[in-house]
Amino acid sequence: MNHVIAGTFLLGMILVGILSLKKIKNASSYFVADRTAATPTVTGSLLATIIGGSSTIGIAGLGYSTGLVGAWWMLVGAIGLLVLAVWLAERVRGYAVYTLPEILEKQYGGNAIRIIASVLIVTAWLGIIAAQIIAAGKILSVLWPGYSSLLMIIAGCVFITYTLLGGQYSILRTDLIQAALIVTGVAVCGVAGTAAAGGLAEMAAQLPPSYFAFPTSPAFGWIDLLTFLFFVGATFLVGPDIYSRIFCSRDPRVARRSLVLTASVMVPLAFLITLAGIAARVLMPEIQPESALPALAMQTIPGGLSGLVIIALLAAVMSSADTCLLTTGTIVTADILAPLLKIKEKDLLGVSRVCVVITGIASLLIALRLQGVIASLLLGYTVYSAGLVIPILLGFHSRRLGLNAGGGIAAVIVGGAAGLFLKLSGHDSLLLCTIPLSAI
């Protein structure tokens, strides 16, 4: 039964892509769905995008290994969204552009900073898409053990296909369906898992006290929290996938309202997912941390209902992957190839579809090599945040501060390169230094 549910879901997503194909008339349709999305659509898409592999497989894995402090991975995102809603949402929507690098060009002037920032974003986001593909493979492996690589390829091909066909219209429609599945499935899994583990009191009795320490614990100190806040939370305040939703909004008020609603839902979900991971630690202490949530669903939820939870987890992953895929493909087309090759507006749509396929294949190859969800995401977020958060935020006040394109380019290159070097060399304790370095 579970296998049938999974197969039906994957085929259904492709069908949505086919049905959305007729809505695509030009680049504006493909990139931003003609800027017509209302509050429910934008909120559903934001939720589905954000609650991806990092917020299901990843947070449950953090809960399994570190305890309640694992919720901070999503909580810092909620903080970032609220700051964005209050401070920047209307201004971002007012630019009426396709991509975040276009904002940098308007802030600093010239194509150079737009192209350099785009290269950095694409580099970081390839790892983030790969992380979602890895998470999809881990989820489907619960139903088909021993075929992880093949399942990653199948899941990757499905979201590449419906993104290729229907662009932003496909994503907004599939995200609305996936958001409903995600919230329901995560809630069922969290409640059922906690009950199966004997409730909070029994879980606390069986695990070390550090598992229920909050806001910090022996395994997660204030430096770790600040690292999450600056390198994960900042990607919600200044993130190309989040901004792509703002660009799709019908008007600035829709953008602001959608961000606040999404952040409000993220807070309880963060704790539910983390508690599910802690429950899995009590019930199944020998499994891999990032297998906690799907394994818990299969053990504690009966029959076809467990299949629905597995599909909810898969929906969470694919809804993040498709948005990141289209965002990256759009940036490659509009911000790198178009300025360099002088691509005409009428040719953007065809080139974009080719770039989506190439980006998807590259991410799939990275996923087959890396195999770790949180590690892949944190690498991508670190490179992005170190290089781009400061230039973009200060760029909103570039004239008042007397900033110029040379300084912006230096901040992007130096910050991004420093973040990449420190992360790959294992100097995580020094990562916070990249923020003032980029500012200088």
C-alpha cells in the first residue's frame, strides 16, 4: 500500500507540471508566475520551500543527536522571516525584478557585481539542492531499502521534470499541495512518536538531561547558536529562494503578510519535529540520526497512514528542491548568461529550461557523492551568508553610506572565499569572523 501511495504522489507531481505548461507564455510566467500570487499561495509555497530536507530529516536528526536545541535550525529561520517582513519585504517587492542579483545591480550599479554574486549563489545552491536530493533518497529508502542511489535519481528526475515543464506556476501549485501534506504529516509523526516513547516524562527519564536543555546545552553552546543565527537565519532574511516568493506576490502587502504567517507556523513545527527526533532516539537508539523521522513514521504509525507520512516527508524535500532548482536556473540564465551573451528577452524561456536541466543534473551528481543532509546544507549556507548577506543588507542604504561597486564586489569575493576556506578546513569556530570581514 505504501509503495502505491509513493508512486501515485510522484506521478501526480509530474501531472501538475504538465497541466501548468499551458500557463507559460514568456520568461515572466516561468520565473515569477506573472506576479499574480495571493497570500494563501505565497504562504503555502514559503512553508513548503522552507520545511524541506533540512527542516524534517535534518532537524529530526539534530533532535536525535543533540536534543531540543535542534529546533534552533528552524527557529532562526522564523526570526529571519519576521525581520524581513517588518524591515525589507515591501522594498524587495518594489524592485519588480526576477532575481536577487538584479537587486545588487540596482544597489551598486554595473553588471560585474551581479555576475560575481550569481556565481557565488549558484555554487552554494548546488549543494543545497543536492542536500534535498539526499534527503529524498533517505526517505524513500524506508520503503525500498538498499536502493538509495537509484531512489535519489528517481526523486531528482521527478522534480526536475515538473519544474522544467511549468516553471514557477508548477512550483506554486505543487507547493500548496505539499504544504498541506507536510504540516499534517509532521504533526502526526511528532505526536505519535512522543506517545509511543511514553510521553515527555518517560523520554526525559530515559535520556540525559542535556536532551531537554534549552536554549543551549552542553552539545550546543552560544557560539553554535550565533553561527546558526548568522549563517542559517540570514539566508531567510536575504535568500534567493525566499525573495523569489516575494517577487511572485501580487503586491507588497501580500508579501509581508505571507512572511509573518509562515514564521508563525514554523515555531510550533520546529519543536514537533525535534521531539520526533528525540522520541526516535528513545525507541531506536541504534539508527542513523538522519533516518530518525522516516524510521519513526514506519514504526509508530500503522498501515497506509505511515505511507502518507512518508509522502509528507518526501513532499517537504521536493518542495524545497524545486524552488532552489528554478531559482538557480533562473540566476544562471538571467544574471550570468544573459549579460555575458546578450540573450534577448524572447530567448530567455528556452535557455532557462536548458539551465534548469543542467543545474538539476549537476546537483544530482553532487548528491550521489556527498550523502549527508546537514553537512551539505551548512556548507552552502556558510558560503552564501559569508559573501552576500552584508553587501545586500548594506546595499539598501548604499547611497547614504557612500558604497560603490568595487567595495561590493570585494565583500562578496572575500567573504565568500573566507567562508568556504574556513568551513572546508574545519575552522568552524572562526566562521563568525567572516561577517565583519565582509563588512570591512
